[in-house]
Amino acid sequence: MRILVLGIAVGAAGVAAFLVNTMLSANNGPAVASAPPPNLSVTEVLVASRNLSIGHAVGSGDLRWQAWPEEALTASYITKRQAPEARQKNVGATVRQPVLAGEPITTAKVIRTESAGFMAALLDPGMRAVSVKISPETGAGGFILPNDRVDVIVTRRTVNESGSREGFESETILYNVRVLAIDQNFQEEDNKQTAVGRIATLELTPQQAETVALGEAMGDLSLILRSIADMGGADSDQASRNTEEVTTAVTMVRYGASSRIPVGGGAR
């Protein structure tokens, strides 16, 4: 009897398990085979390895090749298939627009030194490039190089009451401004220690640009080379006052007396 009862219990358990499995299969429906992943066509594009800010000079570790779906490509992206040496060729280029890490590099975001618009890429936001005539005598004997800091002095004639030449006077009109280029050279080349040129391009604010234009009309400009230790000089407040004064007034010498005459609508 015990063996008979045990056999009935085992059989009932098997029937119950079969029924439960049948019910679960009916509720879940037939098993669906997982679809294979789509076979995407990809290529490699040039992207930034890290965040790049405006004016940054691209280094060898700033760029890398990244797999990119071909259907998401645009004509502005640089692909390894079309330009396999683009990573090396863009070392030294200047960033014109901010680039985030992993963002594709385009010709609108970085610019080579030989490309049009390169000087605009060198300028800090809000600054202007202004060229002034120089000579070995007015340019520190050719020892002023790109990225040096200079003061700008204007030398003008003074006259007496009869209108004949009486003498000269000079005045510093700008302090601690950056030299962008000497002639067409924007950086020191081959460890040259001098750069004798005829045109110096300065990085100025719009107000300082007006000061230089007025100074050129008043007399001759000279560039005074500053020491490296003095590039953040303590005369910045004096520079601001002097710039505002020269921009908004000129000196007139009449009957032997000097006077300041406001121009351009006064101080701004």
C-alpha cells in the first residue's frame, strides 16, 4: 500500500508540473529568435582627443581617429580613407571654434598657418590686428619678435607762434601690447634672434586701434621692447588712463603754450 500511495503521489506531481509548464507556454506565446545586429558600415574620422579652446595650437596628442557610421558622415568631416595623413598635418594648426572631446574636426574649426583667415584665428576675442610702419631705428634695431610685448611712443613736432619748427616731443600712448607679426612672420623661425621688418602687426582693443591711428596722424610711432619680467607691468592703470587721454584729445601748441583739445566726442 505504501508503494502504491508513493507512486500515485509522484504521478500527480508530474501531471501538475506538465500542466504548469503548458499554461506558462500559452501565456508567453511561442519563443521568438533574437534578430542579429545590423551590419553597419563604418569609417574612421578625425576627432578631438580632449576639449580644445579657441586659439589653442593643436598638439600631437590632441587628435585621434574614431570609428563613425558612414550614414552619419558629412562632407566637412575629415576621413582616414580620404586623408590618411590628416592627423599629422593638423599638428600646429590653430583652433578657431571650441571643439569638445570626441567631436569631429572640420576645416571650419581648425585652420592651418598657410590658410586664409589665419591672422583672425590668432586674435583673442574682442581684439583687432593693426599694422604700423617700423624701421630698425623705431623697432628696437630688429630685436622685436612675434609674441613680444612693446610700448608705443609717438614723436611729433612742436611749432612756435610764427609757425616755424621749434622742436619735438614724445609721449607713450600704449603700454604692454602684443606683437602678432613682423612683416609676414608670425612666429620665431629657425631660432632667429632678430627680425628686421618694415611692418609690425599689433594686437589691440578697438579703442587702442583708434589711439594708434591718431598717433600716426600726429607724428612718428616707435616700438619700445619690454622685458619678459615686465610683461605684466604695474603700469597697466597708467596705460588705461593714457590710452583714453590720447584717444579723446590732442595737444595743440600755440604761442608757446600747450593745451589739450578733446576730439571724437569726449571720453567713452
